Amino acid sequence: MKSGFLVLAILSLSTVYAQTDSTKYGFLPALGYTSDLGLVGGGVLNRYRYSDGYRPFRDMQMASVVVTTRGFFALNLTHERTSRSTKTALKSIRSQFMGYANRTTEVTWFGLGPDSEFDAEQYETNANYFEAVNAGFIYRGRLPLYRTGYPGAQLDALLIGQIGYDKPLNQDSGRRFWQDRPVGVDGGWSTVVGVGLQWENRDNEAAPIRGNKAFIEAKLVPKLVQDSYSSFLLNAEASQYVPVRIGHLFVLAGRLGIQHASGDVPYWFMPYLGSDLNVRGMALNRLRGDGALWYNSEIRTWLYENRNDAIKVGMHVFRDGGGVTVGHRYGDIPDDMVHTWGVGFALSMFTPDFIVRGDYGMGDEMSRFYMGIGYTF
């Protein structure tokens, strides 16, 4: 979205059934206009159910939908459930189910590698955009291997499954994507199976003050049907949170991440940088390759707290950076790193698990504003 406006409001409702059981809602509606997408409407609804013995909640549902008058459509549904501590392993699995369906009119493609050029004129004339549709289902499970209570240290085995379909639309020889024709240009199906390990001892999942989290995931994408691709994907991250009190409580938060891909990798599985999930202040998917390294560093604080209504307003400053490689030459990435910085706000209402975040990131090529649910990490 290059120009326009977006109006956001936040509504939070609380329904308490008993002293130990409660249900909380958070709603973020959106209405706006941009020159590229036209009128924009939609919203995000979150529901949290709490019960004794379940942490951080018993279950959570999220539904988000965005539609525009120029063909953009995005639907995402999530259901996550936790379990009580039990001696039966399968009954202890924390499961997350996600379904999605999108028609995106502004998927970005700048080429591959750290030297992919950014041309402001081409970007403004949409030469770096193409249209695509995708839909699918994702499952993520956490099987406890070791726990010391909540909050406390825990080691989980990760179970991952995904099936999806991606298809670029409206071939146009004037667009960079159709000129380069990367793997996946004809679309196709993806079936993903994966495993991993996750360690954490954060004091809070939604807004940690102290502790750390680290995970590694290995995913296999087998070629099961004609229109599919055989790939191997590896993803690992490590985060640290340190409280510092200088007349006021601040949290120093940092994260390091790596992505690796090999085989016949379609563009939608290629490691990338440029989003509110890794390096902010760059064009979406600005850098792609078969490997990526990145870091995030933030200083967070809450400026206002109303404990009666559980309302908190906070801000943060951040510094991000990263680089990509082609040919898995990770040793060359430090010489090609890009860095951005920015400021943001956080707003929590009626439940500490529902946090609305806004970030304004600034880099050498552009500045971008992001809105989302929850901290970036």
C-alpha cells in the first residue's frame, strides 16, 4: 500500500462465568482506503477461554478477514488448545490448527540474492508486483518432554503438518516475476511434514519480561503429485528478554534467526527478509534466497497501566537487520547485511494475551508501517 489511510478501533469485551473460569474477547475492526487496493474493510476477532490448570489459556480462537474493492481478499482462522498436566503424553499435546485462503494483488518479487536491485520507479509502477491466490491448512503441535511448572522451564517436541495450494495469476511480461520465472511460477501443491524442539523459560508468552526461547524446525516437502515440489526447509530462532529498571521498568529483547532451504524450492518457501516478522522497514519480501540470517533488538516499556481494567499502553524502539544468500554461502552474509530501525506502540485491553502492536520501520530504501496482534517476537 503506497498511499491512503486506515482507521482502526479496538473493542474488548469480557464475560466472566465464575471466579476461576472466564472468557475474554478482543476485536480490532479496520476501515480505510489506499490508491492500490481501493476501499479496505475487515477486522480481527480473538476469543480466549481461561480455566484453572490450563496455561496460558484453555483455548483460543482467532478469525481475521480483509476485503477490498480491487480484488484483495484474506481469510485466516486459528484454533489453539492447551491441556492440563497429565501422565498421558498424547493428552498433553498443545495443538494449533490454522486455515487460510488469500487472493493477493500485491505479492512482491525483486529477484534472488543480496544484490537484487531496488528501483523506486519500477516499484511505484508496480513492476515488482504480481497477483496470486493460495489456500491451505497448517497443524502445529507441542508435545511436552520436560516441564517445571508454569511459568517455568519447558522442553517440547514440535510436530508440524501442512497442505496448501499456491497459484500466480494474470501473466504479465512487464512484471519482474514473470520475466525471472522462478520455481513455482506455474503454481502447485505443497505437503509439509516436520519435527523440531523448543526450549523456553519466559515468564509470559504474550509480553515476556525475562527468560528466553529457542527452537529448531526441520521440514520435508515431498513431491507427492505432479504439480508439487521436493524441498527441505530448516528454521531456527533464539530470543532473550532481560528486565532493566532505571527509574522505570524496561525490557531488553533480542532475537537471532536463520532459515535454510534446499532442493526444488518454490518461491513461497524461499527464505526471505522484509516483513513485520523479521526485518521491518523494507519492502515486503525485499530479499529472497536459499538461506537467510537476521536479528531483532528492541527496548520495550509500558507507559500507562490501569490494573482494574487491565489496560496497558506501551512503546518500543527497535533495530533490525539481516541478509540472504544464494548457494548457501552463509559466511558472505555479514558483508551484505542491511539494517533498519524504528519505533512502535503496544496496547493491551482486558486480557494480557491480546496485544495490538504498531511498528514504523525505516530503512535506506523506504519506510513502512505495520499493524498486528502480538509482539514481533
